[in-house]
Amino acid sequence: MLRLERVSKTYRVGAFARTSLKAVRDVSFELRPGEVVSLIGESGSGKSTIGRMILRLTQPTDGRITFEGTDITGLRGRGLKEYYRHAQGVFQDPFSTYNPIFRADRVFAMIRQSYFPNVRDAEWRDRVADAISSVNLNPDLVLGKYPHQLSGGQLQRLLVARALLLDIKLLVADEIISMLDASTRIDVLNLLADLKERGLAVLFITHDLSLGNYLSDQTVILRKGAVVERGTTEKVFGDPRHPYTRTLLASVPRLGTRWEDLPVPETEGHECDAPPEEVDDDHFVACFDRVHHGRKSESV
Ligand code: ADP
Ligand code: MG
């Protein structure tokens, strides 16, 4: 459904854009309908850049992103609008999506204006109320409120409700639970599980490893813009092959571990830029030969 093929993004930075920063390097993975893919990596590893490229908020420097076979990087005007009917994002800071001077209803009104101008008032009110109820909010209590009168979790759920009014097939969820308290987190995770049940594909972006395996089918581990390991969550979490993944997983049981506190994984001093190769069905590891060369005697 959504396929990234060797996607890279280089930002021009510095005065006169003379320096460049490779934020995303040769990233490939795929999302299928009804599948949750976790994209996991520490801060600055390029996760949001990938999400933004998928949502056409920024363009890749190289590579291809296709949605149902169509290259999305070339979409303009009507084509792009059609794409947004199927692909939507929810972000870490939901407040940024809302204009503080308008009531929360406005995000729904905007969808109506662009996509459903011919739907009658009563019918539209019903649809909005249904969508809001399906994200476990009470329409009477949230509509009519200003963004600052709602919690971050409520605003995020309203954005999911807005997406549900469209014919959504793909949701990019970028760090959506990082800033929520524990009880709201569970609600939002359960909501994502419901979306999956409905056949939606969800890209679940997180820097929190302990949340990554909660509902995902596939896991992609990102390091400095490149994929070090990816595959079914079962294989990546159950049989991690890359030393980086192993170190990360070994630290997971310690709740509250911060990435900065993690030991630097031993990669035998090799810096390897090669994209991951398939080492097993649905299991890809970067620089597999190199990272495993010389470690066999350690029975890893
Ligand atoms: P993550 O979401 O994993 O924290 P990002 O995708 O936000 O990572 O950022 C990856 C890298 O790209 C970081 O080094 C960040 O500073 C840089 N970056 C992100 N957006 C821009 C931008 N618009 N211009 C220049 N550099 C950027
Ligand atoms: Mg980010």
C-alpha cells in the first residue's frame, strides 16, 4: 500500500546553505493495510522527516514513495488532495494543528469545506458526532471548546476523528503518546488498535522502545537516518541481529532509560552505510556480515 524505496533526505543548512545534513539515508520499508509499523529511533534519527515525506510536507532528495502504486512525490493540486483523503497525520504536539482563536469544530468545518461541500447540515452533524464518539469523546462536551480548554490527548483524538471523516487508509502517528500521561496513553494506544481493526495502516513513530512492540506488526529501527534492522516485530524484538538493536532491547526492561544513557553499541569499529539485507524471511539487517564478522566466537 505504502512503499518507501531507498528514500533519502538531505537538508541544506548553515549560511548560504553550504553545509548539508543527511537526515534520512536509503530508507526502505512497506506498510500494508491493517498493519501497524513502528518506526523507532532516538531523537534526531530522522523519524519525523520520514513521516513528513510520507505526508508530502517535505520532499525526498532521492528515492521513491508510492501509495497504492502511485508515486506521491509528484502529486499536485487535485491529486494531492485525493491523497490526503486517504493519508493523514497526527503529531506529537496537537496544539500546533489547531488555531488557538477558533473553536475545535473548525478542523471539522475545514474538512467539510474541501471534501464534502454538498453534504447537508444535519447529515454532516451526524457524521461528525459519529466520528467523535468513535474516538471515545463526547461530541457535546468537546465541540464548541477552544483548544486550550481541551487536553493534548483530546486534541489528538479529535484529529483522529477528523481523519475518520475522510476515506482514510493510512495514519502517520508521530510521537503521539510521548506527551500524554499514562492513562491517556492507554486510551490512545487502544484507539490505534481499533483503527488497525478497521483495516487502516498506521505508521507509529516513537522514541520509546517499550511502546514499540505493544501493537505493531513490523518494526523498523533507525539510527542516524539509516535503517539498521527491520522486520516482523516478533523477529526484531525476539531475535535481534544487529548489535545496536540488541543493546537497545537489553536496556528496555529498565523503565525510564534515556537514550543518552545507553551504552554505545559495539559495532566492531566499522561504519557501514549499506542498506539492510534480508537475513531471514521478513527480517532485514544492515551490514550483517560486518557486524557479525569476528563475533561468531562470542556465540552471539
Ligand atoms: P527525529 O524525529 O527522529 O527526532 P528529525 O527527522 O526531526 O528526527 O530530524 C533528523 C535530523 O534532521 C536532525 O538532525 C534535525 O536537526 C534535522 N532537521 C530536521 N528538520 C530539518 C529542517 N527543516 N532543516 C534542517 N535540518 C532539519
Ligand atoms: Mg520527531
